[in-house]
Amino acid sequence: MNDSDSGIEELYQDYWMIHAQKLEKHDPIEVAAVLMAQAMTLYKTVLDDKDYNKMIDDIGRKRDRVKVLTPDQGHFH
């Protein structure tokens, strides 16, 4: 694992802890909507139109690769 990978893993774990806290008080759909809106805003801000559209297309193509959490992996309502 290189330094970049460990930095991403650290970010992932840090944000997952925040999300878990929010899931204790908010509906999972609401939390997901906020995360998606913020992510798309960041992509739109830092990428040019071509790369932004490519990113959104790539996300759509990978929809079948998204894992489903089990109750022991997260908080559910």
C-alpha cells in the first residue's frame, strides 16, 4: 500500500465514523442524498466538463459493483 492509498483509507474511515453518527439521528436516504450532493459538487468544482461527465458516467456504469451493508457493518433505521 502506498502513502496515497493509506491516506484515502484514513479519510474513508474518518468519514464513515461521521456518517455512522448521523445515521443514529437521520434516515439513511437523507444521509446518502447529502453525501451524493456534496460529492457531485466537489467533482463539478475540480474537474473540467469532460472529466466531470466521464466521472458521472463511470459511476453509473459501476452501479452493480456497489456492496450492500449488513446490519453488523453499519447503522440502519
